[in-house]
Amino acid sequence: MLVEGFAFLAVALLTIYVILYFVNIYKGPYQGAKPFYDLSKTNQLVLPTSDFTWSSRACAIRFAIYVESAPRTVRAVDCIPSSQTATRFAPDCSDYQYKPCKCVGADCSYCALDNTTSGHMSKLLNVSDFVQLWASGYTNQNDKPYVPVLLKIRTSKDTSQHYMESIALPAIPLQKWTAVTIVKEGRRFDIYYGSKLEVSKMTDNVPIEPDSTLQWIAGNNRWKGQIGLFKGFPSMRTTHDVEADMYELLNTRGVPYYEDSFLRFPSFPELPKCFFGNCGMLPDIKPRNPFSVYQSSVA
């Protein structure tokens, strides 16, 4: 009877797990070829324009990112004096917020942000130079203040004059899944981490719609982790919409349901050694902790 009881319990638990798996696997739809991509591989097509186009109308994009490790920064953050016109894309020396860079007509090559001119930043996601997500690696505490994450946007005052603008964002946590939703409506951008609205800001000028042939590209060989679960929305997204999307995408631990795959069975607590007896073995004594803290009443 005992054996039959254990067998029945095992079958019941497996059935419940399978049901929960198939319920969750259809949550949080994504677009693109696969759910996740290796963050350390550069120039990966993660979202084709056939699935989603970042248009001049209201739209949004959602993705999830897991940073296993980030590069160490060895260069201090360069800046532009407040009195100087921003002829390149760099932060203001007064507050280290990135100043809008005025392009030469429609030529924005002078406003490029790269690892040579700004060694503390790495590009992780982009649609050419129309929308780019940059992040900072580790830096020395003696360096100047810096922006940990930067959403860079190409805008225009008219057809003949372009600008490079940006929105500073909080740091992306290490070794933890973070779902990011970028919502655009006119000149206004709302950026969510999970269900929380982190930043809401309006650009000085109108964002430019990328050419229809440009794709969403991700990856940087200086970073390790995963990025994926891309989905574009060709309409405005409210806080309620984002919350509903997160409910479908993430479990209660903030991990995407797609990470809880069928092959990853739940981890059960490990039984003590020789649970049914000591097996005639000697006691299992761990080595002394070299970092033990000793207390003393001696002054």
C-alpha cells in the first residue's frame, strides 16, 4: 500500500506540473524567430520589420533582458561644458545628463556614440541610429557620475535638420530578468521596467520613423546574458496594458514563463544523507570557515 501511495502521489504531482506548464507556455506571446538570444553575440536580427515596424504613429516595444555579467570600465566619463554647444553626443559637465546633439543637416555621424568616444557605454539594441539602447558596465567609484542606461533617439525639427536626443534610465539589475517596455506617443516616451513606470519624458523634437528595410538588432560581445521575448505593439500602451502584459509574461518571481520549460522540473529539497539511518559512515564535518568572526570582551 505504501508503494502504491507514493506512486499515486508522484503521478498526481507530475500531472499538476504538466497542466501548469501547458497553461503557462501560451502566456506572453513574442515575435521573431525564437524567444531568447545570446546577449554576447553581435548583430543578431531579433525582430524583423515583417513582424513590427517602429512607426511615426503611437507604438511600443517590449522585451526582456538578463545580464549575467557586464564589462569593466577603465575610462572616465567625458563631458561637455554647459556653456559649449553640443557638437558631439556627450553628457553635460554640470549634471552628466546627455545633451541633444545637433546633426549637420541630416548627417548625424558627428553625434555617434561608440566605445571609442564613450568607453563606459555599450550598445545592446538598435534600429540603426533611430532607436538605440545603451548601457554602462562597471566603473570606478572615483569616476564622475554617469548615466547607467541610455535610450538614444533620432529626431528632427524639420526634414532638413536632425538631432540626437536621449532619455536616461535606471540601471538594469545584474543576474535578474528585467522586462522593458518602451512606449512612444508623439514626442512622449514612457519606459517601464516590469510593471513600474520608470521614466516619462518628451523629446525636444519629433522622433523620425526608420526606413522600412531596417531591422531590430541586438547583442554586444562585451556582455554576457540573454535578451528576448520581443513584441511590438502598433498602438498606445497604458499602464494597465503593461501590467496585463507582465502578468502574462512573468511568473510571481519575475522570471519569464518561457524560462520555466518542461525540461526544467521543479527543484525538490534534498534529503539528508542516510535519511533512513547513518549507514555506518563517519560524521560529515565541514572545514573551518576562514572568515569566521570572533567576539571578545577584551578592550
